[in-house]
Amino acid sequence: MANTPQSRKRARQNEKRRQLKAGQRAMTRTYVKKVQSALATGDIDTARAAYAAVVPVLDRVADKGVIHKNKAARYKSRLNARIKALAGN
């Protein structure tokens, strides 16, 4: 448990940041799932629109440190590859 005033403050700050990041992670997952559901139904136009919406969200949360920048790049790469594969068929 935090004993010094400094460590108590750090604990408060960490809890506040954890809650903010949890909301941002949930939002990111929602955007990614929109692309995945559009791909599952085979709707290429909806998938492209959802992908265009998720890219800035992924970049923003990666810049803020909510997720790692390589994880954001991996999400974007895999989703884009699935969209291209669907368009190619």
C-alpha cells in the first residue's frame, strides 16, 4: 500500500489514467469490430468506410500510449489485407 504522500499521489494518478485508457481501449475495439463485422458480411463499401474511420483512432491511441504503435500498425495491416482480399474476389 502507498505510504508516503508522493506514492499516494502516484497511485491516484495511475488509477485515473487506467480508467481513461480503459475507455479508449474499449472504443478502439468497437471500431475494429465494426470493420470485422462488415468483412464477415462481405459488404466491401461498409468495410472500407469503417476502415477509414478506425485508422485515425488507432493512430491516436498509439500516440497516447494506450496501445503499442506496432499493435496499431498490425491491426491496420491485417484489416487492410482482409479488405483487399475481399475486393479481389
